[in-house]
Amino acid sequence: MNKADMFLRFNFDLNSKNEAFVCRGEVVKMQANTVNQVLKSLVMAEIKAGFIESFSFNLKGNKMGVKGSAIMLYKRLDVMIYKQKNGFGHFKKRKFLSFIANSFVIKNSNPLRKKNVRIAKIDYQRVPNKAFFYTIWKSLVDGIYGSVI
């Protein structure tokens, strides 16, 4: 591995009746395409280019959901979007959709030139039958989307 420095801290309130927790984390200095193996299978996209200066987040949650914020500072982001083809593990590139996304939807840097840093708000309602780490993952995806879109 050794692709990036990461800090992660969980605090669980063991006396809480609603299973309260707090989570903070940061990843710094990483080529954005390092996460492609996970991204392609989970959100049917991959990163063609880009550099993540840092991704930091603060989450506060319980058995009902998660609220918090995330900041992803990055440069030169370029993505490829896929659709599933012929079953699990087979993908087809969606070049036109990727062009539209990169040109008009996704912001290629945070912050943009002469603009403030975008801070993403996270408000994720937990799916009751899903695992704890699924909830954390979906909350972080909300933070990433809020940073790049």
C-alpha cells in the first residue's frame, strides 16, 4: 500500500442508547487514481487524473444517521464513468457522459481559481439493515460528491 498518509479516529459512546459515535479522519498527498479499484465497483467511475492534497472529515452519528462535513482539496480531477455490461465485473466506458461530467458538472479543482474552498455538508440517513461501515462509506461519498459537484 503506502500510497498516502491517513489519520482516522472513532469515539463510541458506550453508554448511549442511540449508539452515538464521532469519527474524524484525514488523508493527505495522494494520486487520485489510487482509489480506482474501489470506485469502479462501488460507483461505476474511475479517476483518470488528479491529485488529492487532502481529504478531511468530521462525522457525528447514531443508529439513525450521520451528519458532518468534509473538505477535499484537489487539483486537475478528470473522471471516466462506466455502466455495467453483461453481469458483475464487466464495464463499458461512457465517453460522452464522462465528457459532459468533466466539462460541466465536476469541478476540476477545489478551490477553483479565485474562489473559496468548498465545504461539503453531510447528512446521511442510515439504512437500518446495512452495516456500520456501509453507513460511514456512504456518508464519506456524500462528502466527496459535495466537494466535486
